Amino acid sequence: MDLDTLVPVTHLRVRRRRAEGQVHLILDNYYFDLDEGTDAVWRACDGVRTVAQVAEVLHSERGWALELARSITRDTLSAFAEQELVSLVAHPSTSNPSAGGETHE
């Protein structure tokens, strides 16, 4: 599946904290320092937007060139997924509609 069509879902155990001008993500006893770009990606993840849509938010809100926003978004979310800070899941509209089950929006 194409990374751009996946939805980044932040894990509930991860907390975002700002202290002394620095932004951190905290998972259990691990701290991850964020720079301006990675923090912008984190804040744009709402559990509904796809990776491509997160990049578009950064493009429009931060004024970054679209290709730069896409590159930063993809790289950041891949790293976040590796560190288990987010899960990259299929968008509900791309799921098998005949599979049944509930849809939560």
C-alpha cells in the first residue's frame, strides 16, 4: 500500500511536552526531541488525515514547498512508526466494505 494513502494515528501513550523552548514526545521513559518540522508533522496528525493530507497541511499552513512538505512528512512519519509513536493504518474508505464491522468517525 502507498504510504501517502495511509492514516497516521498517534498512540495514546505518547505525550507531547514543551519545556524550556524544546518540544518532546514522551513514551514511557523515552524522550524524543522534535524540531520545528517534526513537531509540525506531529500536530497535523489527527487520526483522520492521510499522510498526503498531512503534507498538504504543512504546505498551506507553514508555506513550505509541496515537495519539501511531502518529503519531511513521509520521512518523519516513517521514523515515528519505527519508534512506535504512531501507527500507519489504511484509510477507512480503502478498507474492504464487505468485511463488516463498525466504522468510527
